[in-house]
Amino acid sequence: MEYEYGLEGEEEEVFERILMGGINYTIKVEQRNEVKKENAQNVVQSPVSNEAVDKNKPAEEGEGPVNKAKTLTYAQLVKATDNFKAEYFLGEGGFGKVYKGKLEDPDQIVAIKQLDPDGLQGIREFVVEVLTLGMADHPNLVKLIGYCAEGEQRLLVYEYMPLGSLEDHLHDHRPNRKRLDWNTRMKIAAGAARGLEYLHDKMNPPVIYRDLKGSNILLGEDYHAKLSDFGLAKVGPIGDKTHVSTRVMGTYGYCAPDYAMTGQLTFKSDIYSFGVVLLELITGRKAIDNTRCAAEQNLVAWARPLFKDRRKFGQMADPVLEGEYPVRGLYQALAIAAMCVQEQPTMRPLIADVVTALNYLASQKYDPLTSPAQSSRRSSRGQRSVDEKKPEL
């Protein structure tokens, strides 16, 4: 494959490594090989209580990361949501229903997720979420304010993300919803990549997300992206190990084919999922869309032949953009996505390289007022302007 990227300095080297297939990397992954095996334990508890979760917190400072999530009572959360009033309902997922609420101490608007005992996720996911997010601290991970494990009740309390999920903005075309422009899409991609980099390279022990998708990327003010929903997260391989063997979990369309076939989970499994999300951002298409013809239902399968012909890159841009994107930026973003969704996991880039490349793309602001719309959309836009000039009959 040939791509034009035309960068300078470190960014050029990073794109070169990505396009060469992710073989020779010079960016060091911080402390990955220094993590000790005894720290890498998944905690599964059933039944669980507030006290049981608290026991997993380090007893003294210096022993390890401290779980910062607060223990909340069920009564506090009933009051925060006015007894889970219907008008406070935000949505529903595999874990259960999510409500908007207001805590009194501290005075804060929050999102409260209530476990559905008959849902797809359960006690294990609840505990993993508390332990992972409670000890994480990064601006691109949603903040876990607290949790409740009282009696049969299992609830998680997060900071409230006012703009909803990336999936909502890409695929829920409400008349009053602002479309995502090119600059915003690259900002979201870079933010999500930084969150994933923190999980892979900065957490101790390192964590494989395992459920990266548009609905799990939440947006705050000014479209600040944060990863959420860590119930399927798994401690990654450490030392000389190359993978973690586990039952296959995740979402169809985002799950790496090598993981789906073998059950061998690696950090590169997350890279594949990220590539699918990046393709969604570029194309506006869903990872799996059964409303399309058979050849276009799977986003990655549709995109792979187009990656081989640069002349067709314009066809991959989301029509909603109406040609308002930088050609070079489109080529560069597609180059990153193409490498992330390589079938062979060893050919996929490290997240550190993806972050460097996307930070660069996000910094290159596109101004539609000074740059003409691309030719693939220019004719339709021009026709509209001609129609507007026609005299009324």
C-alpha cells in the first residue's frame, strides 16, 4: 500500500513505522516488562459487599495504587435519582440501566448505573470495574465517583458526561444533533487513543480493555473523549508471556479475529478494536450494519479492498462531512486505521505510536472557509448553490 503523509521529524518517523507494518518501533513502552507477576491478579468475588470491595484497597500508602472510589449507600442513590425517576433515565446497556442523578456530598451531577440481575454482566464485571477505574487516574478515562454493594443492590456512580457517547453522535441522526466535523473526529480519536495508552503502558499491572467501541467512548464538554465501561477488562500478559488465554468476550464487529478464533488475548486485540472505531469516525459507517448489502455489512471487510487504491480514499469519507476534510489528513487517518485492523496482530502498531500519529493529526486544524470542499462532494454542493439562485416561479 502507498500513502502520502508528508510529515516532519518525529511524526514522519512514527507514520513510517506504522506504514511499514509495525515491525521496528523505537518508542519505548514504559515499564511493561518491569511489572511483577505477583501484581497481576484478576479479582473475582461472589457474593460481594461494600466491605468486600474495600478489602481490595491497599491498607497503607506506598503498598500500591489506592482505590479512590467512595462507598455509597443505596439510600443516597435513591435520593440522588428521586427513586430512579423515569425522567432521569439516560439509557441501558449490558450491565443495566443508567440514570442521571445529583449527589449531596459532594454536590455533583453524576451518572448512576444499576446492575440488572438478569442482564448480560454480573458480579465479576462489577468488581473489575471498581478495581480498575477506582485505581485509574487519567483525563481520558471516565472517573468512577463511587459504588454501592448493599444487599442485592449493585450500583456504580460515574462523573456525568453531558454529550453522551460517540455512537450517539455518529449513528443517531436526530435533526437537532450537531454533526461531527473533521477536527472534532480527530480530537475524539486522539483522546480515546491516549486513554488506551494509559491502560496498556502506564497502569501497573497493564490492562487490556477488551470492549473498545463507540458506545463506550463518552464525550464531555467540548467533545473531550473518555473511555468507559471496564467490566470486561483483563490484566495483560507480563514478563515473557505474549498473551492471556481467556474465553472470548467483546462485541461482534470490534473483536479482533485472532482473539475470536484462538481465545488468546493480547494488547494488539485492543489495537484492532481501536482501528474499527477510527474507521467509524472516518466513514460514518457502523462496524456491523445489516441494513446494507452483504458486501458492505462488515466495515473492515468493506474497507480492506479500498485501502489498496488511494484513488478510492475519497469514497471512504463520511458523506455527512460534505467534502469538508483535508485530503492529506484523510490519507493519514486511513493509513493508521488500515494498520490497526491488520489480520496479523504482530503487524498492528503499538498504541504509543498510534497516539503520536493521532495527536499530530488532531493538531492540524482544518478550516473549511479557507480550504475548498473535496471534488467528490463539490458537484452536489455546487448544484445546491445554483438551485438557490434560480428565480422563484
